[in-house]
Amino acid sequence: CLDEKGKVHEFGSSWKTEDCNNCYCSNTGINCCDSYITPTDYDEEKCESIFNKETCSYKVVEKDDHSKECPVHAWVG
């Protein structure tokens, strides 16, 4: 399989992309999906979600004070 960056991957191999996707190479091609979950149910007026590419995860914090985390009631991914 040839990925979007031009790198060749063997059939049966898997890898994580820089964009936090898990990819798998099979004889039918490459399949990729998100390796993270996204917060969906939180107070969007008071809080914001911030994505960390290093850890491939979201943190939901108060807009006015990023040191305070907000409760999240639902995630999708």
C-alpha cells in the first residue's frame, strides 16, 4: 500500500498518522479511522475543547481559565 505521503506499507501492517489516525494496509487498500474520541456534550458557552496532537486526545476546559477542566457528558469516536 502506498500512503498519502508516498510511503510503502506491507499488507497486514498498521500505523498511526501525524493526524492521529490509525491505518491498516490490506490487499484491498488502506483503511484509516480516528484514534481519538471527540467531546460532544459539554457547556459550549463556558467551555472549549482543545486537541493535543502529542497525545491524540481532547481536553475540555473553561474558556476563561484553561487550568479548569469542564465535565463532559458524552464522547464520540
